[in-house]
Amino acid sequence: MYEIVFAVGVFVILITASLGTLMTYEWLPPTHREEATNGVVRLVANIFVVMTSLVLGLMINSAKNTFEAIDHDLHIFATDIIVLDRTLRDYGADADPTRQKLIAYMERAAATAVSPKDDPLVEGDRTSERMLDDVGDSLSTLTPSNDDETALLASAKQQLRNLVEQRWTIIEHTDGTIPVPLIAMLVAWLVLIFASFGYRAPKNAVVVTTFIMASLLISTSLYLIIDMDVPFSGPIQISEAPLKSALAELQH
């Protein structure tokens, strides 16, 4: 929701800046409409065009890196789940209750995957946390009867610790990495650029339509960049396929 409100706000601001200067240009004093003034305005706008392009490139790269990192972490998380399940299977029938608890956790995780409200990976809700703790408690009740089972139990406990760490790594990296002050500065630059577009522009339908379309495309682009920086909400989301594939392996 934040991304949509932000994009709509940027669209309104850019439209106001461009059409505002377009409509008020004739009201300016004659000294403010001289060619020399126009040249300075264009020169300053060109400087910020370059800076805006650089910052947009950095934002896209940052959002892309965040998205890819979390997607990678989610694949590792799903893989760790499968490896833990295989270890429990090798342990034998005594570990079946533990496997059932692990399957129950994965069923919840896959059912609420990439949901910004109650995803156990994103929000770290207490219910899913207790379910994962139950897996650890169940492991603690196992009593190995030989060296092989002792080694498997030690391996399972280590794998569970890795799983918990990976889960919290995902949780801690889902709030986005693009600083808000940088976004605010970028919007301010865009306002200046669009205001310069309306300065001395001819008043006709083509110009107005161009301003509207440019504002719409810029605000949409910013929306998609910020949305990609928060990979568990909006149209650009991390795929839940790894979790569902892991659940299918556990239930096989």
C-alpha cells in the first residue's frame, strides 16, 4: 500500500510542477521571461537530469540485489528443510514425530508464502516460531541407540540451527534497503526537472498529454523499483515455488 500511495503522490506532484509552470509562465514579470533566464533554467535542469539518471541506476541496482539475495536465501531455506528431513528419515522411525512437526511447519509456511501479513518467513509470527521450536523440542527427546544415530542426531540439530538462522536472515532483510532520504531527494530533483519542462513550453494538448504521460511513467517506474526492494509484497514478488517444492519432497 505504501508503494501505491507514494507513486500516486509523485504523479500528482510532477503533474502540478509541470502544468503549474506551464500555466503561470505568462504571469511572470518580463525580466523572468528573458532568453538568458531560460538558458540558466535549462542548464540547471540538465545538471539534475544527469544526477537523477545516476541515482535511478543505483536504486535499480540496489533493489535488484535485494530481490536476488532474498530469493537466494529462500532457496537455501527450502534446501535446508529437505536436507533436515532426509537426515530424520535416515535416523529411523523414532524420528517420525519430529518429521511430522517439520511437515506441519512447512505446510503453514507454504500456505502463507509471500503474504505480507502473516507469512511465517516475513513477519516471524509466534505461531510459526513455536512450530519450529517444537521441531527442536522433539529432536531433544530422541535417544540414539548407536553411533550412527548419535551422528545423525547431532547433524539434525546443527541443520535445524542453520534453518532457524536462515529464517531470521530472510526476516531481517525484507524491509527494503533504499534509504528514504535518497528517495525524497530524487523526487525533489524530478520536481525541478518537470517544472523546467513547463517553463516557456507552448500551451497545447500535445504538450499537456506529454507531461501527463511522462509523470505517469516516472511514477510507475519508481513504484516498481521500490516494490522490488520489498520482495514479499506488490506485483514483483519472490516466488513461493521453492517452499512448495520442499513441502512436496517432505510429503513424498
